[in-house]
Amino acid sequence: MTQTPPEDAPTDAQSTFSGTREVDPRYALDEASLGVWLTANVEGYAGPLTVRQFKGGQSNPTYELSTPGRTYVLRRKPPGTLLPSAHAVDREFTVISALHAQGYPVAKPWALCTDDGVIGSMFYVMDKVEGRVLWDLKLPGMAPAERRAVYNAQVDTLAALHRFDPAAIGLGDYGKPGNYFERQVGRWTKQYRASEIDPIPAMDRLIDFLPATLPPEGPTRIVHGDFRLDNMILAPDQAQVRAVLDWELSTLGDPLADFSYLLIAWAIPGSLRNGLAGADLKALGIPSVEEVVARYSEKTGAPAPSNLDWLFAYNLFRLAAICQGIAGRVRDGTAASPQAKSMAAQVPALAEGAWSFAKKAGA
């Protein structure tokens, strides 16, 4: 997963997070064992195999597998002791398999391995989709019309996901029905408590406030859980989404959770590469929150959300809990990214941001 970026993220995020590097020794694979498994389980596979690790990603180590005839991507659970229900690569494989069959833009899945004996943890293999991953929301170097087209494609792709009836595409049992926000607040509270290091008063207040003020229940749809620009691969030369990545947090739930998560970018300071607040959106060609809400509502037929302050508080609380989990993995030596320490340090600021929206929502 490629969570919120570090506060001190370099201005050239594109080169920092894009591409591959040598495999971190902590996440080295037994390439001989992997090659045997690929030969047996991936149709058409033929070595020799070259393995590199992607720079982006904080949660599940992700690798590029190159062969003379094809390039694949491998996603694995990190080794070591993990939080309950985290790093669910088997669920990723399930959801992209169902969506790929419907023509939704995801990578072609090849095979899932649940045998820890092959490389040390569960993993799956999918095609590598060629294209652009855009890491800076202000899209430097693009013309205004290009930026608007990218943002419209992003919203349309999320709306397309939320139009699916999960049961109709074989995902009716992919998550529990009902009480989505209640269950999510409970889940992230547990994850936060399991990784807690120093007390953060704003998190304690949110843990009391959010369950007491849950919104009305919405329709049950497929929720990606981390839907944002840098979790998509776009075509090299046009605003076409070729693949949505990183389905680790996906489940069935309220689509407003996904949509409001996308919208928090407009509330994050524009001085950060994942923020737009204060940026001259009109000059950049980037749609306003109101325009994004209107487009999403048009594409899904759903009414515009009336409780964005609560939804923003929830999403920032959730991000704080995710980053606290990364802090726990830094402490335990299992964090997958060199940016993990900086991200872990964001928890207090995210918690304060969440509490500020909670106060607007009536706390």
C-alpha cells in the first residue's frame, strides 16, 4: 500500500517513488524456488528470471519479475509478525480476478500462492501494466486541459467501480453486509491500539467521537480503500486509466468512504505533493471539490454527500491509524519502504487534522 506521503517528501516525487531498485535484503526472494513455482503455476512462464523491487509501496513488498518474453509483478505479505487482518494479498487476488473478468482496469492476475514455503510468505503474480504512475497531484509539466482530463478519468474510474453490484460479479461474500463505518472505526481503533507507542490525545478523542456519530448506512458496493491518483496506471500519452493498483484494503462497504477519501486531497495543504488546498486550481485546470462531487454524482446516480466534515474526520483518523501501524513496523524492523519513518512521524498531525474536522461536524 502506498499511504500518505511524508511531510518532507522531496519535490521530485516522480523520480523518488517511480520505478524499481535492487531488492532490499530484508525482502530477498528465493529466486530458484520462485522460478520452479512460476513454471508450474503461471501459464507460458519461461525464465531466466530477473527480480527487482518497486520503490513505491509501504505495506506489501512489490517486485518486478522480468523474463525474456514477459514482465510480471509479484505482491507478497511481508515476513515477520503482522497485525491481524493486515497485508491480505489473497483478498487482492480475489477482487482483481473478479474485476478483470468484467473488463474493469486492473492487471491480469495469474496465480496465488498460499504456501509460505516457496518464498517465505503468501504472494500472487499478475501482469505488469505499462504506463504512467503520477505521484504529484499538481501534475507538474502538464497543460491545464491535460490535468482536468486526468482528474475526470480518475473520478469516472471510481464511479465505475461503485456501479458494480458485488453479488452479480461473484463478490457477494467479499465483505460483511451493513454497519460499514461502525466496523471500520472499530477495526482502525484496534489497529491503532495494537501499534500505539506514545499517547496522542486527538486519537483518543476521535475514538470516542466517531462511533457515537456514525452516518446513515449507504448502499453496499466494492470499496477500494486507498483510491487515489498514485494507485493508478495511466496510458503513456492520454488520460486513460489502464489499471487500478493496491487492493489490499478493499472490501464491501459504503462507497462514500472511497469517494470522501479521494476528496481529502483538496483539504491537505498544497505545499505537499498529495495536497491541493490553497493551490490555484483554476489556473492548473484541476476541478474543484464541487465539480468532482457533481461529476461523481452524475456518473453513479447517487446524491451528493451532505456530511463531508464527518467523512474527512473519519478518513484522516484512518490514515493516522495506518501510519501508526507503519510506526509499529518501523519499531519492529518490518517496514517495507525507506520513507516509512517519515510517514510514521505524521500520526500526530493527521490526528489533529481529523479532530479539526470532527469539531466542524459537531464534536
